[in-house]
Amino acid sequence: MGGVNTHDPLTYSAKAATHKHVHPYLRYGFLAGGIRGIPGRLIKHGAYFDFMASWVSLKPTPDEWSGLIEVLKEEVVASRTIQEILTTTRSASKKRYDILHRPLKLRETR
């Protein structure tokens, strides 16, 4: 709450990287409260976050809450998909993919 310093994304992104090394299907996010918009230092140093969000105060607006819930639902699907790909045993019926794309989605602060 109340801001993001450089130490925060560096520290927590490194922890996310360590956990993802062991469990690559884990999804990590960073929620900053008490600020308007995601700070550039969070984007710059948060390399291992799968999503980032900010709320203007401790209590989210209905729009902030619904936005976070939407992202979390997408992250659960992504996590389960990656886990299935990595844990399914080899077989003729196993799905195979020739493209994996992790798009960048932004929502402008309202």
C-alpha cells in the first residue's frame, strides 16, 4: 500500500522465478494498492510476474475488482493448461503445439 519502491519488484520477482523454476505452471502477480496506475519500476523490474495491477485505495472500486477477477480467472486457465502440457505422459493422443504466444494486455487507468 502507498507505493512501490525498486526493492519490491526485484525481491518478489526473484522469488517468483525461483518457484517457477520448480513448478513452471505457477502464475505470479503483483497487486499494488494506494496508487493510480502501475509504476514503470514495477514493469521494468517485475520480469517474472504474469500480471500486475494497481488499486487507487485499499478498497477496490467495482471496476478494479472485476478487472482483477477477470485476470485471475485467465491465470487459472493458463496455469492448468501449462500443467497439463507438462504432466501429460507421452502418447499418440497427447496434444502437440507449434506456437505458444504470451500476449501483452493493457487496460488504461480510468
